[in-house]
Amino acid sequence: MEHRIGCSMAEDHNSAQEQAEVPAGNTPEAGQPALFPQELEEQKKRFEDLNDRFLRLAADFENYRRRTSQERESVVQFANERFAVDMLEVIDNLERAVRSDDSHLREGLMQIRELCSAVLQRHGITPIDVLTKKFDPTEHEAIAHLPSEKDEGVVIDEIARGYRMHDKVIRYAKVAVSKGKEKNSED
């Protein structure tokens, strides 16, 4: 029994020493080692460094978001600048045509139309060919359905030209579509 009492006293003595080494207010929780003042200072410094890095990264990310937002706004604002500059040449030619005498007006207008077509093609905008083709609702908008010598469903007239930008239709062609030959009511 005496041996047992001695162990118990030794354990109590070790426990008292551990509590004395732990700074006030830093009692270790169950299963966690006690931190010594030097280790505590290192942990605080590490925490401050990590917190500083986090704050800097958060600020950098906010700056990045602001910068990309401004760049996006600029791209949208000036997206059609090249197209607009090309169209200014067309407007200049229209103004010259208006000031010219009537004899050269038709010729000038033909040149302006060719210039417009060239500008549009440079920007990937091409007309949709429709005449004598089968009606296609993905490219055509039927505004009339008329009897004709052509087969039923064939485009017989183009009222307004349709256009495609690259592969996307940006304006449907307004067309008249054949009903086919009219049947006589006498037959």
C-alpha cells in the first residue's frame, strides 16, 4: 500500500508542475498539449502572418474584379468601333451623292451599295440567298403566299433581304412563297 501512496503523491506532484508551467488563462483542454510562452508567441506571429496574407489576397481579388469589370465595360462600349469607322466612309459617300447632280446619282448609289456590301462582308455579315429556293423558316419569314408557275413552297420574291453574321441569322429574309399553280374552278 505504501508503494501505491507514493505513486499517487508523485502523480500529484507532476500535475502541479504542469499547471505551474502553463501561463494563466491558457489552461490546456483535454487531449491537447500545453503551449509554452515561446510557442504561443510563434503561433500568434504565424496567425498574424496568415491573416495578413489573407487580407492582401482579398484586396488583390477585389482589385482584380474591379479591373476586369472595367475592361468588360470598355470592350462592350467599343465592340462596334471598327464597324462604325468603316460605315463612316459609306456615310461620306452618301453625302457626296446628295450634293451631286442627278446624272451621276444612280452611278454613285450603285457604288455606295457595293461599298456597304464590302464593309458588311469584312465584318462577317453576308446576305442570305433566297430566290428559287425552298422556303426555310430558319432563314425566311413568309409575308405572302401567292399562286405562281413555281412549285408550292418555293420562294418567288424577296421583299427584304435577310442577313447572317458568320453562322447566325441576324435578320430573316422577308419573302413571298409560291402556292403552286392555281387550279381552275371549272375542272
